[in-house]
Amino acid sequence: MKKSIFKTLALINKVILPRYSKKDITKLSKIEKAIVAYRYWVTLNSLA
């Protein structure tokens, strides 16, 4: 149940949220860092 919720969230994130993989993480704003952290958290939980 938990894994399917996070897989769905990961798909939504992939479509809606911007990608920051090509940018330097140290130069991101606080909001952009929060988005990266959220995407990371969702990805980890969808894989676990």
C-alpha cells in the first residue's frame, strides 16, 4: 500500500516538478533545494 502511494507520487513528480540534475546544487535557492529533497525522499520510499 505504502509503496504504491509513493510510486504514484514519483510519477506525478516526474511530470509536474522541474528537474535540477544539470544544475549545481550549491547554487540552488532554498525552495529549489526543498524540491530536490522532496523528490529524493519520494524516490527512496518508492524503491524501498
